[in-house]
Amino acid sequence: MGLFERKPNRNPNSVPLFGVLLVVLLLTAIFLLEVDNLATQTKTIIGYNLKPTPWHEFPAKNFNNETKIARASKIIQCSYFSCGIRSSNVKYPYPFTGESNKSNRCPGFFRWIHHDLKPWSETRISYEHLMEVKKFASFRVVIIGGKLYVDYYYDCVQNRAMFTIWGFLQLLKRYPGRIPDVDMMFDCMDKPVVERNESVKPVPIFRYCTTPNHYDIPFPDWSFWGWPETNIGPWEEEFQSIKEGSQRQSWRKKYPYAYWKGNPDVVSPIREALLQCNDTVQWGALIMRQNWTQEALDGFKQSKLSTQCNHRYKIYAEGYAWSVSLKYILSCGCVPLIINPKYDDFFSRGLFPKKNYLPISPENICPSIKTAVEWGNAHPAQAEAIGKSVQRFMESLNIDRIYDYMYHLIVEYAKLLDFKPVRPTSALEECVDSLYCFADQNQTRFLARSATLPSQTPPCRLPGQANRQIDRMIEEKNKIIDSPQLLM
């Protein structure tokens, strides 16, 4: 009877196990494909899916040590799940607990904020202006309601993007609720690009330096928050270390000649010419070539800035363009010998020749250095006063003033926008957690060392517009620099 026993009817809604597995595998494959597509399309702060800027060649970053799955996972996690609800939207100004000091006026060079923004004081800044200058930008920064969004276009050399964005995040933390909504284009490379001439309309782009012949707006550079690749710490740490190093010997006991150490292999005619001055007897100068490869292997132990203040004079020579080395040279308390620069950063325009430094002619570098050294050695009290003056200038440029400059520049710039900033569809929110997510162990240490807290006092008071005063100062500086008699 078992031979003819009726088999139980199958449930028409049941699915064979292999069918379930097939569906699961198919859905998993689709999910992984979508995740991979999203990761491939996402451009990040450390350079995933970004090409180097076409206007400044440098090797593309290499991520070959990561597996494809690990890379996609990191991109998705850091870019889309790091900020979340912990990225608060601060709607009200942080209540300052300290009393506003009416005498707390910003340093005089803050007046250049008005000068830099003057081209748009009448025309204002339109959305079309912004889109026009996009072709020169590495990334776009948009702040809305206290949140930071970044749209990445091109990669930045080393960790410039990460530490620049970190500076913006620290500013938001420093003055929570007080940073206006703003939309700004930023280029992280060295040379200004928007020339001042009648055939070029002024379009606004921020970068680390400018020239009198460019519209580019100077902004504090990334190294104020640290430069991991060269083991240079955040500005407050580094300045204090340099100052202490400079005081180990009195000025009169320092070596009585000029010193420069750096990289001449950066397409810099000035630095190439400077190499010819390496003779302490003939020219009064010691010029040292920096071996970057060996120094990197040694962790830059032989390049500590605090040990390079043992000479009475230190030379500043521009490289490919402007150089971050300027602020460290000025901090030594030595007499800065500045080979007349083409480029200005945001604070260097506050320096004055013969008061804060001695100008060196780029056409006669070696003889000019010799003249400056001989004058300083013959007039030690006056030379020492120059070194002390510029060191005090740099000490006043503390991190409080850095944030204040950023604050006032952004506030004044935002006043000129004739459109309401909105988040670009391709922009990513960046927060402290997203940067920590992308950072390696060394970068994380540098970020943590430069973290700030909400300020208990308001920013310094911005000086009023003084374009005529700036024009007169420029004329006076040029008169001194162009004088055939270098020193009195």
C-alpha cells in the first residue's frame, strides 16, 4: 500500500532553500555593487577618487596598501556615518562669560581684510562669481547653521586639505553659533591664479597667499594646526619651542653670520642663486641643502626648528612660491634677512623693513647678505632690537589672533554674498569625528594637539577701513626696499 501512498501536497508559497540562497546572494551582490559604486563616486578629504590639481603637478596619492573592500568600507563609514546626530546645529550664539575688553583691538594688519575684499564692495559676490572661479578651486567650503559641508574637486598635496578643514571646524567650535552662513571656494596650492588687470573680472578664491597683482584672498595656512609630514607641531607649541630655543644663547654669542636651511630643488631661481652664497668668510652666510628623503627616514630629528636659532641672522627665500617657513624664521629672535618676496600671506603684510627685518635684493643676493651681516655686526644693539621686535610681532600672532582673523575675514566676506548659501548636492558634511575617522595614528595625534575650546571672550575688534593708510605704508615700504642704500 505504501507504493501507492499519496505524497503530501507542496505549499505553493514555499520556496526551495537553494532559491532563498540565490535571492540572498543576488541581493548581496547588488548591495555590494551599489556600495562600491557609491565609494567610487565619493571624493574624500584624504584624496580618495581625486586627481592632483592640473595647475600644480605632484604625484597622486597611493592607496594600494588597502584592499578594495576595506577602502570602500572606510569611505562609506567616514563620509556618511561619522557626523550624524552628534554634529549639532547651533542656533544661538555661545554666551561669552568674560567681559568684552574695549582695548582688545585687532593687530593693524587685520585692516588688509577690507583691502582684500574691496573688489567686491560695490559689485558684491554673486553665485555666478563663485561658479566662475570654481575651475581654480581644490574644494568648496559651505557653512550653514553652524555645520560644515565640503565639496572636493581636486586633491591637495600631503595633508593640506585635512588640516585646513580642521581649522574651519575649530573655528566653529571656537565661536559656536557666531559664524555666518557662507559659501567660499578654496585652493590649497601655492600660487595665486586670478590676476588683477582690466581684462579679468574679480572673482573670489581663498588660498594661503596672494600678491599685489592678484585678487586671491589670503587665509591662514594648514600648518598652524600642524604639519605631520615634517613633524612640525601646532603653532602654539612650535612658537614656544622656537622661542625657548632662541634664548639658550644671547644674541651676541650667536654665530655672527646668516643661516638658511631648506630645499632648493623646487623650481626656485632665488634659492638656486642663494646656494652660491655659502661662504661664511666671503659672504657671511651658511647655506645648507635639506635632504628631505633622509630627514623623513630620521623623523626630522635633525631639523627641529628650535635648534636653528643659533645664528644672528636667518634668511628667508621663497620657493616655488610662498613658503610656510617664514613664520618659523621670524620667530627665532634673529635678524630676518628677507629676499624681497613676490608673495604675501595674511600676516606678513604687517612687517616693515628695517623695523622687523632687513631686505635683501634678489638681483644681488650674496652682496646684499654680506652688507646686512656686516652692518648688524657693527651695530649689535640695533640689530638685536630688530630680532626682538619681530619675535614680539610673532608672539602677538597667537592662535587667538589666528581664529580672530579667520572669523573677521569670513564675516566680512559673507556680508558681500548676494545669494543664500545652500548645501551642494555633492558636498559632504565634515565634523571632528569624520576627520578622526579618516586620519591615521600620526595625523590623529596632531589633530588632537591642536583642538580648541569655545572662547570665553569675543573676538578682537576689527579696525575700520584704512585703504589710504595701507597705500601710504606700501609706498614707504617700497621706497626703503628700492633704495640703493640698503642700510643707514
